[in-house]
Amino acid sequence: MKDKKMVIGIMGLQFGLRHLEGAQANGCEIGAICDILPERLKEYGDQYGIPEEKRFTNYRDTLNIGLDAVVLAVPDQLHRQLTIDFLNAGIHVLCEKPLALNYEDIRAIVEAERTSKARFMVGQICRFTPAFVKVKEIINSGKIGEIYYVESEYAHDYLHIIEDVTNWRADPKRHCVIGGGCHAVDLMRWIAGDPYEITAYGTHKLMPIVPYDDATVAIMRFPNDVIGKVFVSCGCKRTGSGMRTLVYGTKGTILCTSNAKTITVWTTDEAGNVNKEPEEVEVEINDHNNKAEIAAFIDAIVNDKPIVTNAIEGAKSALACLSIVESAETHKTVFPDYSFSK
């Protein structure tokens, strides 16, 4: 593998183009592109120079053509079946977030990763977003002291991207907390650890076409007496939200959004007084950094390194999201059970 280009297949082109570009930017050979729409295959195949013999409308036709790895950028409902089929074929898998939409599928993917000789990675892209990478670096440096509160959000208006109830995003199983809010939840887990107590509330005033709450807020308790909040809305009347995120520490505070060119950092002096002028830390704007994500995927495979966003990590984020939905629906506090991951 070290002496040749990795051959990668892209499953799903509507959301897979960034991955295709990221794979090409990392020197990979595109061994296959797959999409159910022939016209989409032709358009993007022609645009990216993928020959016709490498274009497929059925992913099963790519299982035995010599692919080293695949990117699954397909609707969330398909993650389980495609992941298991490719892992069973000995093909490494980078699967888009969320890992899965229900407990059964989560466990099935975790088990498939455990029993396969191939590697698996879930695409929790926030861990590769330059702004959030810098936030994590600042936290780890001790600059803002001990964290005691963290919050983030996922605000995305689905109004014009869900045309009718047959759209995969309108599936009752794909609550926007699970499908989109997993970004913010995974980011908070990366910063503060696994939430062990969750209380959530939901409302439904913006998107009558979907059967689930279109706005949800959750309060969570994390290890080391850290508390946090996540807000998710799939009908918000707002643009450019960029996952506004706040991290409060005993010596300072960080404010950032994934699509802003600076992070604001407040710090304190030796006496504990807040410095008058916050520091503005410049960062690259790239909130879909698939090039870095695929680079990490390749590095783990080629150099036999751990995959940080493996199936267990994806499972924990999905489970926390499912717990938020459960709490909002039952009006009860939920205590997620992560024991399946041990």
C-alpha cells in the first residue's frame, strides 16, 4: 500500500464531490464513482475525468473491482448495509456522519468494524475544521484553565431542500438532531467527553413537512463536573450560522464559528482579572475540510495508526443524539448507556 496510490471509490455524488476532490488532492486514484442517477454520473464523471468503465449505478458492482477503500456519502438510512458489505469485502470504509439512525444499526456497524480486517472511519468533519482544531489546541494548552461549560449549535434551514415527505431528510427516523445535530454533539464530546445525563426540550413551528421537532435544546452533564448545552434547528430563519461555539474555562473563554476567519479568546491576568482586549486568533475558513479528513484516513491505513473517529466514536455521538430525541419526546432525563462500546 505504501508503494502505490490508494484506489478509492466514491459512493453517492450529491454529497460525495468534496470527498472526491479530497481524495484526488491526496493523490488517490478514483477507482469508482457510484450514484443511482445516470445523469449525475455522467455530469460529474465528465467533469472530474472519471472514465465510463468506472461509473456505476449499483454499489454492489464495485465490491470486487479492486478498490482499497470507499467513501460512503449516501443517505443516512443506507449506512448500515453499505458499511457491512464493504467491510465484509475487506474494503476500508469512510462513512459520512451520523454513524446510524437507531440502536440496532449502531450496534451492527460497531460489530462489523470489530470483526473486519478492514478499517472504518466515520466522517465527523468538525474534528478537522481549522477553527475547531485550533479551539482544541487552545484548550489543551491550558490557556483558558479548566473547562466548566461548553455549548454549540447546528442551525440549518431545510425549507428549500426538503421538497416533499418522500425526501430522505423527512424520514421520521432521521430527526434533525441525529442527522445534523450530530455535528455539534460530536464537537462537544470531543471537547468535554461523553455526556452522561441529558435533558432536552423540543418544539415544532417551522417545518410542518417533517414529523419531528424542528428545534431542540438539550442540557447535558459531562465528566469532571462540566455542563453544556446544544441547540439544533432545521428551520431557523438565519444564514451564516457556522456552528457558533462557546467554551468557558476558569481562566478564559473561547468564542468561535466554523466559518469565521478569527477565534475570539478572552484570558485573565495573574490576579484573575479579564484582560480588556480579547485575542483574535486567525484561522483558515474551511468547515468541510474533507482533504484533511481523507488524509487522516489514508495515514491510519497506510501507517497502521489508530482512527480517532472510529465506529465507537461515531456510535457514542449517535447514541447521545438519540438520547436527546428520547428526552424531548418523553419529557424525562435520559442517561445514555455506552456499555456496548467496551
